[in-house]
Amino acid sequence: MLHPATPRPTQNSPMLPLPLPELYSRVERHVPPFEWRILADDIAAILKLKREKNAVILAHNYQTPDIFHTVADIVGDSLALAREAVRTDAEIIVLAGVHFMAETAKLLNPEKTVLIPDLEAGCSLASSITAADVRLLRASHPGVPIVTYVNTSAAVKAESDICCTSGNAKKIIEGLGVPKVIMLPDEYLARNTAAQTKVEIIAWKGHCEVHERFTVDDIRDLRASHPGVTVLAHPECPPEVVAECDFTGSTAAMADYVGQRRPARVVLLTECSMSDNVALQYPDLDFVRPCNLCPHMKRITLPKIRRALETLSHEVTVAPEIAHKARQSVERMLALG
């Protein structure tokens, strides 16, 4: 149904031109025109607010295309966002992602205002372990370095020796020059990394609620119904799933694989919006779309980003006694990886 204020198109009265046509061209294969007319008001307001408040938007690869391709200034995986957060000269950082990412941006930019549009945008991995758990692990394995995935709270990072991402885990672990490490909290990332290195890895039992649901049967069904499909998986998937795939890597590595290898038909076993965003970059490729939705990422929307900039909410802070140690763990990762 048309909004009462919208002129009804007739044979002699064509529909008015779409607003923000250059931005719409980036997402037109994903967003229908009627939906764009609804989104465009928030997009225009966000662009104006960013200029007025010297703000920048960092968006994770799992954000929806209307955010990822229109209002985001910096996009990428956790490692890319961590690196770019340091380089920005904006006064305000809006993190279109989940809470641990906003905390990491704050750790690296203590003098800047860091906002997350929805305080409930959490992470099953970050929730799977506490600072007290890390202290118990350290006491149980004295002298063994603790490598913590960035998908954790600042309090957990503060109890760790160094951080890693899915893209640099092997490099970080081997760069420590030790025979054994504790790697937390993602059990599957730890096991998949252990298969690539001689370093002994003690794992925690945390899992990503998106990636743990993919199965070997899913892949076999995909190959049967889509002959010739190239299957890419995130290393947070179970090891038996990784073993069935053609390539495993971080979200950035998967996107690079598609761009460089250009498989005619491809499936990405990861969060739904990842495929949407990469598919918009490569319209000539056939993307098969089984995926699992991250409910936390999907809490971030254009209206919430707009409200965050209008009201400067919700500001992310980290207690000084935690921030110093947590920052060291992240900075050590950036120096090595």
C-alpha cells in the first residue's frame, strides 16, 4: 500500500525518481525500490549527522547491505575494524557490529566517543567465558600463554596475554615461539587452528551460535543440488565441516577468495549478510544462499544508527583498570599479526 503522502503513479504520472540514486545503485539488486524509499530518509539523515559531528561508522561484514554499502565508512572483519579504528581521526566512532567490537574500538581509541546503536547486540562466544574462567585456566596451566579471540569482553582480554582473530590465529600462536598455548573461547577455531600447526592448543568449549549449526550433511546436500559449487567455510565451523569444504578462512579471506578465484557458483557457510554483501560486488557469480542468521548483528539497523548519532547513545566505556591490560593484549596482536 502506498503511503498517503506519496503521489500515486498513473499512465500520465510516472513514479518520482528514487532518492540518493548513486547510493541506490550499490544495493539495487538486493533492495527493491519501494523499500529504498523507506530507507533513504534514515540514510540521508545519517550522512548529514556524520558530517556535522565528525563521526565515522565501522561496519562488520555481517551487517545488512543497506548499512554495509551506503552509510559505512570502514567495513571488514574484526581484524580490519581493529586496525582501522586506530587510524581514524573522527571524534565519534559508531560501531555497526556487536558489543565486543565496540569495546575493542574504545580500547584503541580511549579519547574518542565510541557508540553502539543497540546495547543488546552481544555474542555467544563473548558470553561463553568470564575473566574468572581465564584466571582458573591460568592457575591450572602455569606458564602457558593465553591467546584470546577478539570475540570476547574487555575483561577477558585483560586476563589474557595476546589476542587473535580468525584470520591471524595461526600466525599469532606460532609467533609466540612456545610449544603449548591456551586458546579461547572458540573450541572449533582452536581445533581447526591446531590442525595447521605443531603447537599444542588447549581449547575452551565456547561456540558461535551461527557457525556451530552447519553440518557435513548440509555440504553434501549442497553439492548434490548444485553441481560444481565451491564451498567456503568460516573456521568457527566444526572441524568435520571444515574438512568437507574447498576453502576455510575469515570473512575477509572468503571475500578475497571469491574476488581472486571467481568461482562460477559459490556458497559461503557463515552469517547471511556476508553472502549478500559479497554477491553485490560480484553480480556475475552465482551465490547459493544457505546461511545462519546472527540475531545480535541484526539488532543494528539504520534507524538505530541514526538515533545513536542524534543522541550520542549508547556510549561504550571500559573501566581503566581493565582497559590498560586489555589494550595491551590487542596491541600485541596488532604488532604481530
